[in-house]
Amino acid sequence: MDKQLSHEERVIGAVKKALPAVVSIIVSKDFETFKNEIQKLPQGPIPLDQYMNQKEILESVPRTEDGQVKIGGGSGFFIDPSGLVMTNKHVVMDADAEYMIITASDDHFSAKVLARDPINDIAILKLEASGSTFPIIEIGDSNKIQLGQTVIAIGTALGDFQDTVSTGVVSGLSRFITAITDVEGHSARLHGLIQTDAAINPGNSGGPLVDTDGRAIGVNAAVVFGAQNIGFAIPINKARRDIEDVKKFGRIKKPFLGVRYVLVNASLQNKMNLSVNHGAMVLRENIPLCPGCEPVVPGSPAAKAGIKEGDVILTYNNIQISDKKGLEEMLDQSKIGEEIILKILRKTEELSVPIKLEERK
């Protein structure tokens, strides 16, 4: 009979198994593009050159090896030998940026973003490396994880320390948080998250959370600043359909409703004089000069069904909408072409509204 591995040996074995598939992601822009964007910011109407000369500007910003301005970074991991990499959506949200992948063997490849999940904080990139094959990480089953089980977070901590490994346990399940999800500062509620005390630092975002068999059970996503040992990962099962969609269709296919909303709580109930203390109130985003930020997206399934600003969506297929069960979570579990029934409160009248979901474009 084989000697049973010690806990330490299992952790070391898991790291050795997973590490070759973990990558660093460098986000960069050329200097002129970067400078022009900074000058367009509301607080920066004065040209940068009035604060410092061109040489000082060039010396003050971090640069990549090819001279680009480094504006961000994160982690990721290979999910297909052809060079598909999974990471967080918030790591690769800038459509005007360039992305470079650095593998565990220190090879550098340009990459393009194939798909961004509009609901979950997930994105998939493809390396520009024709004919190359890459080591992949085994995908686990996040439905089987348990409180207290050992987990390992791997990634490029602080954007500088590649192949950083931290260990901890699963501290909580089915957590939900509000997080910034794009470069314009939009926030979204991420639901069903894994909470862990394994250190997840800036730069770890997008790296895998693995079990002691070296299988990815989550995608490291967020840390609570000001707290100790509280990090969150997106369960890998939420990303399975994204992986399948990208391999089959070249994009992520998600059902689309077409409303912007805030969840109703006691404060909003009092402020808006509502008769209910739950649901999703259809409201526009308070972002100046934000095209497409209408409360009901024109031409969307919600618009076609007559949903209006100020409506409160109470239930989705008879399931009550609340902090614990949000609209996005229920939408994520639906299918394109499915007809759903929303119960809405319009002023003092409750209405039942059938809506046929369409694919998000």
C-alpha cells in the first residue's frame, strides 16, 4: 500500500501540477495614447507638459520591455492547449489596450480578448502563437467544495511577483459582493462567490484557486481592502459554459434582458415611497455623458415587453428578487430564446409581463 501523502506533500504536488499553466497578463498602451487619455480626464484639463517635461513623464511611468506604458496587469491560466487563457473581465476591460501573456517558462506572447462574460467577472483570451501548444490546468467541480477544505491561490502578486503561491481554506460559500467591473467605474453584484483566507493580492486577479489535487475550482477575483484574510473567487462551474461557448461559437452566448436597476432595500423604499422592500427597481445609471446608459435598453427584450423606468421587478419566474437571489443570477441560469415571466410593480399596480430572452450582442 502506498504511503498516504502528508498535507504538505499534497500542497506541493498540487502547485507543481498547476503552476505550468498559470500566466501573467501585462496590460499596456503606447505613450501618446496614454498621455492623450490622461489629459482628457475631468481633473486634468492642464497639459501634462506643464507639470513636467517629456523626459520626466517618460521616466515616471512604468514601461514594458518594448517601450509601452504599463497600465495594469493580472493573472490567468490556460484552459486549452491551443492557447486559450481564462482571467477576470476587469483585468482586460480596456478595449484600446494591448495584452501580453508571460508564461511560467518566461515566454512572451501577444494576446487578444475573445470574449468577456457580461454577467460574471470572466474573460477569455487567445494567444497569438500559431502551432504552439501549452500546458493546461485541470478543471475541477466547484459544486463539491466544502467549508474548511484547503485551497491554493496562484498568480502574479502585486503585478510583479510571478508564480506567487498562498494557501488557506474555504471560509465561506455563496457570498455576494459589489465590485467595480470596468474602466468606467461601473459596478456589478457578483454572486455565488467562494470566500477564502488564502491571500489574494492585487495582481492575483484572474489566477486559479486550486484544490489539493491541483484542479482549478475557482477564478481569483477580489479582495476586501481594510480586512484581513478575506478574498473571493468565482466558482469554476460558472465559467464552464463560457469555455464551451468560446470553443464552439467563438464567443460567450448569454441571455439578455436589457434593464439597468438597483436592488430595493429599506433606504430606497423610504426614499422612493415604495410599498415593497425587495425587488429590482429599473433606474438609469448616474454617469454623465454615458451613451447607452438608458434604464431600458432600446430594442431590448425588456423594451419590447414595455418595461419602463421606475418599474420594480418583484419576481422572476415566481422567484422573489432579493439581495440573496439577484436578477443577474436568475438571468444567468436562463437560456437564449426562453420565455420568462416577470411580476412588476408599476406605481401601485402589479403586472405580470412575459418576455422572450434574446442573445446579448
